[in-house]
Amino acid sequence: MASVLELAGVSVRRSTKLLLDQVDWTVEEGQRWVVMGPNGAGKTTLLQIAAGALHPTVGSVQILGELLGAVDLAELRQSIGWASGSLAGSLPPRESVRDAVLTGAWGVTGRWREAYEQRDLARTERLLGDWGLAALAGRTFGTLSEGERKRVLIARSLMVDPELLLLDEPAAGLDLGGREALLGALGRLARDPLAPTTIMVTHHVEEIPEGFTHALLLRDGRVTGCGPMREVMTDALVGETFGVDVGLSQSGGRWLARGRVPTSDAGSDVRG
Ligand SMILES: Nc1ncnc2c1ncn2[C@@H]1O[C@H](COP(=O)(O)OP(=O)(O)OP(=O)(O)O)[C@@H](O)[C@H]1O
Ligand SMILES: [Mg+2]
């Protein structure tokens, strides 16, 4: 199996702060990874590295077999789909949903004079259908609900037919129905052998879609767990990562966590 991503000794420093600290990580083709950790742990920074959008301060990064620093980034990014909340802010609110997905083919926001091929148009319609957006295709992006926007961003990220798909907190801010619909769609994607290698960031074990195979846990820029889901998703490792005593369980292919904060707040149950 070919490595899709290979990080060796990767650190990212900003002034005196280490955002990532000596991260080693290998992602193989076909794997579906979840990256978990508390606020500020370095998850988004790690995705930026994986997308080739950020160079490490030290360490080496190989993406799709290409060494970062010795590769045409524009070409590499054509093979990477990336959906994040910050991108939602850069999509023009008056862009139609159809165009918000279509313009992902060029990695631009706001349709201008790009020449789209028939296959781009056909792919847009297929993705709109796959992600439950067909009825919304004529609406403007700015009028969508949070859950609908998340689906648009994922459909858009798949326009380039990526080999690597990066999703930064795709389920954040969704209500129960919206979350379950999204996780169902991500679960179907995870089980599709033709779907790209996928890395998804989340804070919540309940948001890990069925079919995800591996987990990387981060705390203060350091890896606290990395490997197959069953080896990493233990009470000890997840508890250490989030700084809570946690009890994990599984039901129907999904994970549940129940935690108790070991501080002066002790006694108050938290759901993680
Ligand atoms: N330019 C910068 N200078 C200093 N610190 C920075 C800079 N950019 C990011 N940070 C800090 O790096 C840490 C990691 O940020 P990152 O966005 O990767 O965290 P995260 O795990 O994605 O957090 P969240 O769960 O809140 O999205 C944060 O504490 C953030 O404040
Ligand atoms: Mg983040």
C-alpha cells in the first residue's frame, strides 16, 4: 500500500509556542482517520500541513509521494479536497449553491470566467444529488442553514476528485438530525472503496462516522495516540488527551463517551 501522507519529526513553532511538537504520522491509501484533541491542540495546524498549505518549522512532509518543498503545490492541491469552517467565510454569500460546488473544480471562490467542461458540470450535479443538495442548487449560499453549508463544503471539496480528503470539524454546530444525516453520508463515503483516503477532525467521539479505521490523538501539539481505532480509542488514551476521566463505549459501530472532570468541578458529569 502506498503512503498518502508521511510526517517525520514535524514541528511548527510560532514565536515561543510549539503548535506541533515532533509529530510522526503515516497515513496509507484507503485509510479513514479521525484526528481528535481539545481546543488549541494543533488539529487544524496538522490539517494545514497535510494539505500542503503550511510548511513545518522542522521535519519532513510527504504528501501523495511528493516531498513538500520540492513539489509544485498548485498541482498537488488538485489532488487534495479540503473542507473547513474558515472556507465557508470566503464563499460569496450570493453565490448559488450549484456554483459554490462547481467552483471547487478550480479551487476558486466566486464564479468568474473559468471555463468549465461538461464533465465538471455533470460531476457537480452528481455531487449535489449525493449530498442532498439538489433541491437547494438554485439557492444562494448565504441563505443556507449551518448543516446545509457543511454539506456544500464537502461536496465542493470532492469536485477535484481528490486522492486525499481533509475535513475540519464537519459536524460542528449541527443539530441532532443534521449531524446524523452528515455522519450517515460520511459513513457511506468511508465504506466506499473508491472514495479518497480521508482525515477528519473532531472534538467528539460521537462524531466519528462508522467505517473510520484509525485515530490520531493530539494534546498541546504532541501525539498522545496514533494507530488503528480499537488500539487508540481507550479510556486511558482519550482521557489523557482531553484531561478528563472518560468511559468509552461502542454501539452500532459508533462511539460514545461519558466523562467526569477530575478538578474542583468534580461531581459534574460531562459528555465528551
Ligand atoms: N500564528 C500563531 N501564533 C501563535 N499561536 C498560534 C498561531 N496560530 C495558531 N496558534 C495557536 O496554536 C494552537 C493550535 O491551533 P489550532 O488551530 O491548530 O488548534 P485546534 O486543535 O484546531 O483547535 P480547535 O479545536 O479550537 O479548532 C492554538 O493555541 C492557537 O492559538
Ligand atoms: Mg481547529
